[in-house]
Amino acid sequence: MDRLEAMRVFASVVEASSFTKAAAALRISKTSATQLVQRLEAHLRVKLLNRTTRLVSPTAEGRTYYAHVVRVLADIEDAEDRLAAAATAPRGRLRVDVPSPWARFVLLPALPAFLARYPDIRFDIGVSDRMVDLIGEQVDCVVRAGAITDPALVARHVGQLEMGLYAAPSYLARHGTPAHPAALADAAHRVVGFRSPRTGKVVELTMHRGAEHLLPRVRPAITVDDGNACLAAGTAGLGLLWLPQYMAREALAAGALVRLFEDWRLEPMPLSIAYRPNRHPNLKLRAFIDWVVELVDARGAEAVLPR
């Protein structure tokens, strides 16, 4: 038995709660995965997993063993990466998932500079803001705006998205310009709400001005679950909307949107990169994470993604 391979398979099965998903992620057959774990259990003389037709979960002994295994695997991967780093540059396919507006306005315009620095990295980019099964979908990391509460992920905070409240000139011509944020709760005004694909909840609007704190109880006339769709709905005059400032810059310059209540500050939204906690970032993932931090820092002075 290749004990190291068996440990890798065991860790993947625990993380995926499935032999099928673990085998797919490791690109081996389900039969091979099952046999390796069985041989590991026989070698240790202990049952590591509880198996049902619907779920695979670690036993008490399996949880203890898993905690040791992931540290061992991380140490081995780190040692290999450090040796490889002395002889080679980061290479291989990197699978990331990012929100569609961040891909459109930030990542893709800047990506040529990253690829010039790391020409041997190939990207597979998913564009969404949904919950991603990093194991089952073999995704290396996700970039997400808003709080990341999934305990199965490690989240590295990389910046803050400064927010603003906007409206299209056509909307203001029909409904008038609200004099105070409290007016957003009036029936006379329509609001475009952003519904998080991860939580299903409409993101709330919290505003501050000096000692004043306000959370307008708005009733969205339309809700969308994609940032680009939210921007399109706003520029079409369907309602008032709040957006990260980087998303609104082009529309503001073109006169398609007008910023409202500039003396009020909206609660900023955190921006993070998340990946599996038991996976020490390999060379290509570490290079991408460090580059995103650089990108955020460099654009901070332009108030695109200020920290």
C-alpha cells in the first residue's frame, strides 16, 4: 500500500463526505479510492469512516487521524513547493471563481500583467457569486465580496469595496431626486435590490453621516442576483441602486448614472480570497493570491478597491 496516497484519499473523502467526489477530484476510480481507505483502516486496525448510502463521515478516531493527516500532507506539499521554487516558476492550471463585475472591471483588464509575469500558469475562470464546492468542482480559490462565513474555508481579507448610491438621469426625471436617504422607503421611489446567490437575502443598505446612522427599510421593485445585471437595471432607470464604486465609474463618466448623497458614507463591503483550510497554497495559488493583494493595493489610491 502507498500509505501517503492512502492518506491523501482519506483526507479528500472526509472533506467531500463522498468517495465519488473525492475520487473525481483526485482523478482516480471510486473503486481505487475505496480500496486505499480500506487498506489504511486495516493497517491502522481502526475504523476511520462511517459509511451510509447517502453520506460518509469520519468516526471519532477518524477525526483525530484526519487532523494529523492534513498537517502531514501540508508539510510535505510545502517542502516540495519550496524545493520546486528554487528551480522553476509557478506553472499549471489555476481554477478560480470570481464575481462577474470583478471579472469584468478588475481581473480581466489586469490579467495580462499577471500572465506576463507567470506565463506558465493557465486559467480556468468561473464567473459567479454562488456557493462553490471547491472539492467537487476542483476549484483552487474564490474571490468574494461580503462576509465569508463558511467554516470549511480559509478567507484572506484583501480589501474593502467602497460603496455608493446611484440613479439614472431618466429615473430622476420621472421620480425626482430624493432629498434624504429616509425617502428611499417611500412608495414614490423604486429600488433595485441585489439578492445574494449565496444567502438568498437582499443586501441591506446601511448609511452613516457623522453621528447619524440609517438603515432605510426599502422594498425593492426588482431584485437581481448578479452584479452586472444590477448595474444594467440601474442604468436602464428601473430604480435607485447601491454599488461598489469601481462598478459605477464608467457609467458615471458616461452620464448614465448620477451619484446621490455624497455626504453620506455607505458601509463598505469586504473583499476576500477563500480556499480550503487543509491545503497549503501551492506555488501558482500563492502567486495569484499575492498578485491580487498587489492589485488591490495599487488601485487603492484610485478608490477602485481601497483598503
